[in-house]
Amino acid sequence: MNAYARYVAKKVFWYGLTLIIAIGLNFILPRLIEGNPVSMIASKMTAGMTDSDSIKRVYETFTVEFGIDQPLWAQFGIYLKNLFTGNLGTSFGLYPKPVTDILASAVPWTVGLQLPAILVGWLIGNLLGAIAAYRKGVFDKVLFPVALFINSIPFFTLAIIMLYVFALTLKWFPLSGGYDFQMVPQLSFDFIMSVIRHHTLPFLSIVLVTIGGQAIGMREMSIYELNSDYVLYSKLLGIRDGRIARYVFRNAMLPQITGLALSIGTMVGGSLICEIVFSYPGIGTWLFTAIRQLDYPLISGCTLLIAIAVLLANFTIDVIYGFIDPRIKAAQMEEQ
């Protein structure tokens, strides 16, 4: 086994260990929330009923059905057994719908909203930041304050402002949802246009904030690299500015690439506020609903999905970083 293969194997071990700990926390943490999920569901099911025996039977039935009557270690055993077969359990709040079905229906909405927004914001932000650092002058004096201002606005504040101005006041876009409520999801022109109309405001609210943050980060890193000794030495050697700029922005891009991988990895959790503001039918909205309903399986399913996405993103960037940054690759070889 060569040095790089040993490095990857070590990463696999540590990330595997982290995943095991995350699985344990995903099971325990939802059960630490104060309240009884069976009482909440039974009260809904028995609304209007006056027979106390019938109400008690409904309560006991759901207690047995959800496995709440068993010790915690027994519940954990069932959770692990189901997990190995790809079964995340049955939702308490949407009983008897499986959690996997809920997540399968929500993931495309979250990915369809977050992934294009992160990529577009990352590309535009880094481009503007690099230009501002390289050209300086008026462009930098205008861009930097604007980017700083946009980046300082919280996600939910910008989303609420856009919702109020463009949806409620000007009525250019729908107020909420993923598509018009009277439509049936299908591959038709009208449905696609409806999805795009509902997608626009959440998309723009994420893109604008992302552009601001990326532009500031890229500008600072580029200025740091432009003032490095190797740049001054290269200029003294008479190397062309275009070639120096390529080295400068390649080095400046490394932390930005790491940030992009982490943003993609955390996009499921990061969509929570935006999806709630726009009532967008993604993972964030379902996680918020699950917490309010003490829906343990759905909370565990959502958080496990987020944990796996974050770990995969970090693992991927760790593995490919050696190919992007020769300094890290050299350090890995020296360790061996």
C-alpha cells in the first residue's frame, strides 16, 4: 500500500468512527426533547371522543406501535437493525407514512433549490472578489462595501424583505409553496413554469447572500497572495503579469474550494430558514415540522441525512485536496 492509499485508509477510519457517533446522537438527541409524542398524536386522533376507555386504548395502541413502551436500549437496537436494512422507521406525525418516503420526496426540492444557488453564488462571488483585488480602484471601493452590506444581512431577513416586496406588494412571485396548489406534479410546461416562479425568490435570497460572502473571502485571499514574497520575486524576474495572476488566484481559490465543499455538504441543513420563510417543500421544512410534533423517526432521518452529507463532503475534499494543493500532497508524503 503506497503512502497516499494509507492516508485515504486513515481518513476512512476516522470518518467511519464519526458516522457511528453521529448515528448514536441522532437516536438520543430527539428523545431528550421534553414532551410525549404519543400524547400529541393521540389527542389529535381522539378529538371529539368522550369515552375515556377508547381514548386510553388509542393511546396504548400508538405507544406499542411506535415502540415507546420499550426500554431505550431496546429501541436503539431496533433503530440500528432497521438502519442496516435502509428502514428509517415510520413517521409519528404522518403515520403510517415511512420516513424514507418523506425524505425521498423532500430531497429533490432542497437540492434543486440549494445546489444551483450555492454554485451560482460561489462562481459570481469569487469572480467579483478576484477582479476587485486585481483591479482595485473604483471597482474595489464600490464592490467591497456592497458585498459587506449584503453579507451582513441574515438569510431570513433578506428572505422576508424579498417576500414582502416582490410577492406581497408587487405580486410578481407567489407567496409560498413549491408550485401552485391546484396543480398536479407532472412533466408539463405549465407545471415547470409554476415551479420556476415559486423557486425564484428563495433562489435569489440565497444567491445574493452567498455572493457577498464569497466576494469578501476571495478579495481578502487575493490581496494576501498579491502581496506575497513569491509574487514580488516573480515580478523582479520579469515574469508576465498574466502568468503571475494565474498562480495568485490558484492559491487564493484553495480555501474557497473548501468552503464550496462544506456549503454543498451542509446545504440540507442550511436551507432550514429559507424553506420555512417561503414554505418550500424541502428537508428544512420537514425537519422544522418534525421537531414541533416530536416526530423522533423523522427528526433522526433528517439529521442523519445532514450528517452523512457533511461527512461525505469533508471526506471528498480531504481526498482530492492532495491533487489540488501540491503543498498538502508533499506534507502527506513526508509524514510517511
